[in-house]
Amino acid sequence: MTVYLAFSFDTEQPLTLDYLPEHIIKKEEYLKLDKESKKLLWADYIREGVWKDPDLFKRSQSELETILELNELFSKFNGKFTSFVLGRWLDFVVDGIGQENVRKYFNGFAIDIQSHSYNHKAYKTTGDKTREKISPTLNKSEVYQEIKKSKDSINRHLNINVIGLRVPMGNTEPLCGDDLEILNALKDNEMQYISSWLKAEQRKPNPVGKVKPFFYSNLGYPEILEIPGVGYFDVHYTQPTRMLVFDEENKVWNINQRTSYYIGLLEEALKIKDKDAFVTLVCHPWPVKSYDPKLEFHRNILEFSKKEKISIVSYTEINNLMRK
């Protein structure tokens, strides 16, 4: 039995903000609003306003630096992580600093680069009105072009032919018979795996041991692998997402609490004796800069994994393992 730890970082438009930008609403005016009004403003901003934010490029450069720092840290532990890159964001930063400069940030031993879609629109609806406002669900007929456009962007700018996709927002269940167009779009774009089943409920994580990678053979797509996520997303405890997702404004984990929680996931996985266990984490470079600027939490997890002989792998390595 082997325990596999797979960190993933959804690299996208960074939201390292405690309050909405001043050009949208003054801080003193924002603080007077009730919670629902704040949520509506945040949802509007995230959906499109973030792309017009004059500080977006500065935050994006910080996100690139975080990816570079993560590569240096993971390389010291001879481990890998997956950066699921948003195509629209990649085009944005290339326009800002040029293709060759962007490539320097992604050209590292530890980095496995895959797709996070192009426009950050959800692939399945949940009926959650706030989520729909932040990330409206794609029409099924749009999925093929959304996957292709992201794949083409990453290939053009980073010279990588991606084979994996992390869907935006995450689903509360695996793909099903209603999602054959999504699976067909994956197949037609030569994608080998998808990471879409990321939570048990909108506010509840998938548990370790209960979900593991599987192929969609039952739906007629034995070549498509699902790699579910486990544990809470790191955005759940950063502002503004904790308010929009958890309906909370002030709850924040410190480094010790965060370390304890994720080591707890690994300890649960180590108790599984009869089969391989997969701890597949969903993280984001932009909150990393907020909650772990010195990468203390990440170093703690990697040191624990090294001590317990846990394999630190990318999602693509899990894909390759499952196909053997």
C-alpha cells in the first residue's frame, strides 16, 4: 500500500483582496452594507470586474513568483505538483511581460502544467445562485471550444500539450449520463483525465479514502480518468471566497491550524492498509501568497510526507499510475 500526495494549484485571476477595490466602492461604504449586498458586489466583481482591475497585473506577477517559489521548494523534496493554468489568465500575463518571460516561471523540475479551462466558467450547474453569478455554467455545446481554446493557449505560450483538465468551481458528484457531451469533448481534445469531483456538497469536502481515481468506463469512456479532490480547498478560508462559499466573513486558519488539518488528512490515508490512498489537494497560488507567504505550511506538509515515505506526485503521475 502506498500513500500518494498530489498538490494542485489552480493558477487563475488572483483575488488577494480583503475589500473590493476603491474604484468600485469606498471601504467605508462597503463596511456599511449588509452581508447579502456585499456578496452580490463580490460576485459581480469576480465574474468580470476583476479583468478590468488596474492592479490585476501586479497581483498576477505575484502569482507567477509563487509558482516559481513552489517549484524551488518541491524540487528540494524531489516531488512534483500540478499547476492547472487558466487560458485567459495566461494570455493576459503573456500580453504583459512576453512569452519568454512567462515561460521562465513555468520551466521547472517540479511543475506539471495542465488546463484549468479558458474562461473559468463552470461545467455543471449546482443550483447555487451565488456560484452561478460568479461562474455561470457553460452550455454543453460550448465545452469543446472552451477546452480547445485553453489547450491551444498553453501549447502556444508554454509549448506543452496538456492532457488533464481541472474544471472551475468543482462538482459535488462525478460526471454522469447527463454529461456525455463533456466526456466527448474531453475525448475529442485528446484529454486523458479530468479533476471535476471536488467536494461532497457545496460546503463539505470529499473525505480521504472514500473517493479515489476511477475511469468513466460505465459511461462508455474507459480512456477518461477522474481524479477527485479531497479535503477543503484553500480558498474556503480566504476572503472573499469564504464569504461567498461558506457565508462567513471572519474565520481564518493560522499556519498551525492549516498544517494540523492537512497532516490529519495524510494520517487518515496512512491508516488505509488494503489499498493505495490518494490525498489530492486543491490549492491556488493567489491565497498561498496571503496565508503562507514563506511557504511554511507547504514545507511542513512536505517534511511530514518525506518522514512517512508518502509519495509526492503530480496529477499526471497519478494518471500514468492508474493506466499501468
